[in-house]
Amino acid sequence: MSRLEKQPVILREKVQASLEKDFIHIEGPKGKLSLRLPPFVEVKIEKEKIWVERKGGGKKTKGLRGTVRALINNMVKGVVEGYKKELEIVGVGYKAQMKGKELVLQMGFSHPVNISVPDDLKVSLASTTKIVVEGIDKQKVGEFCAQIRKIYPPEPYKGKGIKYAGEVIRRKLGKAMAK
């Protein structure tokens, strides 16, 4: 069982944390993030450390303590370094391009698919088949990448579609090869 929940979150250089009622605010060189705290968890800020403690004892409160600690740690890392995910497009004639604040995907449909990019995320194209999503909020970066991938998930027979960089697609044999 992990004891990580009992360890404090260490504030890095140029990162400030503040508490306001049910919210914790983390501010750093890349931006500012806020988190609403659940009622069973108490957060204390001491010099360069953030301690997460639980009010009462129960399985639910113990789990919340670990979750809140992980979320705060992700916020601290996000405002200093940021998060980055890469997507790859596999398939002949499939490509992506940016038009202003919109990502336009040509995925073999009868029409191009337009996705508007949120203001707090940065989307760039390393090539026409590689999409790079960057931001300070880990959850928003992951959700936006999942939204893009959902348009055309990789299929198991030819491997065509949108996949995460480094993702391994389990391939199946076709009907003719199964004998």
C-alpha cells in the first residue's frame, strides 16, 4: 500500500500557494491553477510545503486525501514545467492542419473535422501526421487529446486512425489469414 499520501507536496522555486475557503490556488511562471477541496480533506501550507490531512477516518476520506495530494502535486508541476502529449495519425491521405484556433483533420470522411482549441491549451503540428498538445492543466491536456483520438480511434486490422505517440496497437489477423 502506498504511503505517498502522507508526504508533503514540495513547492518549487517561483511557485506560490494560497488557501481561500474551499479552494487552493497555485501560481507559477506558466500560469495559475485552482482546485476546489472536498469537505473531508484539510490542506495546510507551511513555508515551502503543502500538507494534506483528512478530517475523520474512513476509507473514503483516506482515498480522497491521496487523490487531493496527487492533484495538488500535478498543479505544482504544471505551473512550472507544463504537460505535453503527442498524437500520431496513421493512414494514407490522413492529415492535420491548423487554421487559426482550429485544428482541421482530414480522416477519410466526406468532410473535414474541425475542432476548436481551448484558450488555455497550445496545439502545434510537428508534421502533418503529428499533433502536439501542451498546457499547464494535466486533466485538460488529457481530455483534449482523448477528444481528438475519439474522432477516429486506431483499428486493429490495418492500424489506421489517431493514436498516442508510443501507443502499441494490438493487431489482428484478417479473415483470409485466420486459417
